[in-house]
Amino acid sequence: MNTLDKSRLDWKSFVEKEGIQDDLKYTNKDGYMEKVAFLQRVDDRRYESLKQGQRQAKKPSSS
């Protein structure tokens, strides 16, 4: 048995012992990749907002 198999078995027995199958199923529904995508969208929006503010600051005022 390699380390990965041992870890998988340890995790499975821990989940069963603690009775947290349902909690894990519902709280981990999106997973890592969805969280990364969400954070990327947030960064993109913040960057666009910053760029828009910079463009507005450069515009000459019509006074």
C-alpha cells in the first residue's frame, strides 16, 4: 500500500467515525476550481473598476 492509498483510507475512516459525510457533501459542493474562478472574477472586476476610475481622473473637467 502506498502513501496515497493509506491517506485515502485514513480519511474515509475519519469521515465515517465522525459522521460528517453529509456536511462534506453540502459544504464542498463547488469545490476548489469554482472558488478559484470566483476569485478570478472578483479580481477582474476590481481591475476594471480601477481602470475606469483612472480614465475618469484623466478626463479634463469642462469648467
